[in-house]
Amino acid sequence: MKLAEERTVLAASPEKNAEALAAKEQCLRARAAQLAAAVVRQEAALREQMPYLMHLPFDVALRELHLESNPEFVALLAKHAALCEDPDRAGGAEAKRLERAMRDVAKRLAEDVVEARRRALVETENLHEKYPCLPEEPAPGVAIVEVGLMEDPVFRALSHELDGLRADPAKNAEQIAATERAVRARAMELGSAKLQATEEEQRKYPFLPRRVDDVLMSDLHLAEDGVFQELVARRDALVATGPGSNPELLTATERQLRGRASELAAANKGGGRVPRRRGRGGACA
């Protein structure tokens, strides 16, 4: 069980579990500090590696751009690295041109991140304006905008019913309250289903985190992606031969899997799609 989930269980009886709850909260704080330190180190390493990306026009961390998953950027970076092996050409015109090109790619990616943030914020604000009783997280770690409320026919039917009742709020006060409770309950059900689907994906693909570049695994539709499934089959074959038989190839394959998952996550956040080639063989009363 995860630390946050363990704390939730203990917090159900705070007086009985006071000592254990305090210890668990200390663990959570320590874990948060570790994660924050890791983020700082990662960002510092990226800025040291690519000083020409220091001053992008948007307030977006380099780690949020997932540059290693962008084929155009990776190709430019490889050319730049090869060029800089020659000290006489490292600061030359061609190197500067490649750096400008990489800045342009990074700028476009940063614009996509900013736009995705804006869309999520607007969607959240719109939901809470219309349904003020909806929770921020209908399930632990699942945001309300991630459960697909408006794609759910049951939620849409409840929403339509609520719109009709709100035409006369004084007359329909009790029905409005009951319907709002039903709206909240349905959102919680969808949140639980989303969390369960994500946990199932995590069990199938333990080499990936629950969120890939801030996108829940269940939203990546990994089973539908032929490229990803080809790599999974390759990894499964390597694992079947024994954990120590070819560790370098296994590591490389899992790196490719994470890269492909990042591509799918980037497409998800940008509202676009990457090619899904077949393999060879969404305060109540």
C-alpha cells in the first residue's frame, strides 16, 4: 500500500492511531523532500548539459519538456554533440545554428505545456462553477478533469436533469440537493474506476510510473499502440530467458518503452495523436 493510502486508513481513526499517523506523516514529508530534491537535481543537470536553453520565453522547467522523447530535438542534439567533439568547431557558426534550432524546438514544446496547463485550468474552473460540490480529486491522485465526466452518459443525464431543476431553485430545492449528491457520487465512481484502471496498467507494465509525464497510464491506451506492444513482446522474451541473461538489452528495451510512453503522453496532453502502428506479427447538500 502506498504511503498516502496508508495515511488515509490511519486518519480514519486519528485518536486511536495518533502515534502511527504521526510517523506516517513524517515518512510522507521525508518522501516529499526526496522527490523535491530529485527534481531540483534533474533540472540542474539539464541546464548544465544544455546551457543554450537557459532563457526560454515561458516559465516551464526543462524537465517538463521531455526533450529526450522528441525525435527532432534528439537528432539536433546528436549532431551538436558530434560537432562539439572537435574543439575548433564547438563554438562555431554551425554549432550556434544547431543551438538556435534546439531552442526553437524547446520553445514550441514549452508553448504546448503552457497551453495544456491553461486548458486544464479552464476545464477545472468550468466544472466547479457548474458543479461546486465536485471534489478536486474524486479518487486519490486522480484530478476531476481526468475522469471524463462529459463522456459518461450517466453523468450527462444527471447534468441535464440538474439543469432542468435549477430553472426553479426554490421549488426544486430538495430535488436539486439530491441530484447534486448523485452527481458527486457518479464523479467518485468514475474516479475510482480511473484509479483502478491505472493500477491495473501499472501491474502490467511495472517499468512505468503511475503517471507518465503527468499523464495517467490508463489515459495512454498502451494496449492499442502497436509500437509499444512490439517492445513489450521483446521485453517479455528477454525476461523469459532469465533476469541476468542480457541486462544491457533489457535496460535498453525498457528505455525505449518509456520513450514511447512519453510520446503517447505528449500527444495526449497536446490533444493530438501519434501514429498507432500495428505490430508486425474522461458544496453539495
